[in-house]
Amino acid sequence: MASTDKVVGIIGGMGPEATVDFMSRVLLATPAVKDQDHVRMIVENNPQIPSRQAAMKGEGEDPGAAIAAIAARLEMAGADFLVMPCNLAHAWRSDIESAVSIPFISIVDQSVQSALHRSDDGSAVGFMTTPGCFTAGLYQRALAETDRPVILQTPNELSATMSLVERIKGGDKSRAVTTGLRRLADELINRGAKVLIAACTEFPLILDESMFSVTFISSTDVLAKKAVSLALSGNSS
């Protein structure tokens, strides 16, 4: 690691395996031939953060304070910028930014930018996520600032997606779960989506672009590549 490289701070634990997957994708995205070529990551993989899905429904404890406290600890530990491999948790972005003086890199902004960059100007964008993230409207607002048609999931599709995500979080990566998620993604494609944003960091644990006939945007991959780029450029702004 060069003296000019930046340290990546990772607000993790949402979920724990998705955080480890994110870290592995940072390693894969780094042009390294020896240990010292890799970027430094400071991680708090904290699964005790209150449920974001429950909070979005008005149930349970608000996770904003817990997420902000992690951000502050990462800054104190030496992080130069922050990332968070959980889409829904970005609903509490303002809590994070109020708690630190270092940049926070949004997985939502980066995923939308990637979708626009990798598809034609007129291509419809399909948005696949969990009910909480859908309710938060994070991607809907970001996509509304573009001229792209947006294909959204139905309430039944969102419910089915959440059931499968819960199974993944419980360690189930069976063919049935993979097939279920693929079918839900195909519903968006069949309704006209030419590029698909996978806006849940559990999705890439079992899905990848080779499974689809359209451009598949893994929010985990996009954020990992951005983190590496910022770290190695020495510029986190």
C-alpha cells in the first residue's frame, strides 16, 4: 500500500455474509501481485444493528444512531472515506454524514450511475430490491432524476423477494432460492427492463450477470470497484 493510498472504512453487518462478500470483491477488483498492493480496509461487521426492514415499517428500534456510531468509530480508527454494503441502510445516510467529516460513498448513487453508463440512453431500468428499500424510495428518487423508464416490482414480487432474502440470510443458497430470485428478475425483464439493478447485497451471493439476458448491475460489485478506485487514486472526494 502506497503512502498516498486511502483507507476504506466499511460499515458492515447488514448482513454479515454480504459484508464479507463485499470485502472479497474489493480484493478481486484490486490490481495486486503481492499483499502490499491491496488496499487497507477497516471494518466493523456488526450484526447487532437494529433491523432496517422493521424500522422502515415503523416497528422496532431506529438503526440510525447505531449506524452513525459505527461511522464515527471508523473515522477515529483512521478511515479516509466510508462505504456501506447495504442498500436499505442508506435511508439513514444523513445520520452517517452528520456523524463524520470524511466522505460517504453511496451504493445507490454508484449503482444508478453504473446502470446508466452500461446501457443505451433509452433503455428501461429494472429495479429489484426488498420491501424496505422500495418503501424508502432511494432508487426511485435517484432514477427519477434520469430520463429512463423504470420497471418496478409489484407488492407480491417484493414480498416474494423478501422471503428469499431471509432464506439467504439464514444460510440457504439452494437451487430453489436461486431459481426463485431468477424468476423474479425475469419478471422485470419480461416487462421491458434492459438493465437490471440488483439493489440488495444478498443477491450477489447467489446471482451473477451470466444468468441473465440483460445487463445485471450488482450493487456490491459496483461499490467494491468504486472503493478500490478511490483508495488507489489517493483521492476520496
